Amino acid sequence: MTRKQFEALVDKALRRLPRGFREKIANIAVVVEDWADDETLEEMGIEPPDTLYGLYRGIDITHRRRWPRSCARR
């Protein structure tokens, strides 16, 4: 499978997610990379022959600051 074919499958899978789930991940960029770089593997504590198949970088939803409803409406 080519990279272009794989990216098309990823796009198709994301479009097929239920609406409620798609709305929750609307601000998340899904990036396809051939391999994780050595720095990332080291940071995650992954050593060969293991590899990384997915990674979320960002603030965990349980640690995000919630805006008061009055601010969110403005």
C-alpha cells in the first residue's frame, strides 16, 4: 500500500466516525508519519524491535482548563 492510499483510508475512517465523536476531535490533527523519530521513541521508552503506532501530543482532556459558560458564549 502506498502512503497516499493509506492516508486516503485514514481520511475515510475519520469521516465515518459518528458525528458526536467527530465533533469531539474536530480540533485534533491526524498526521501520518512513516516512522517515529528516535527522540520520540526514547521519550516514550520504546526500544527496538517495538515501535510506535500512534501518539497524542497535547493537553489531556482531564487536565484542560474549562471556561465558564459566560465566557464561552462571547
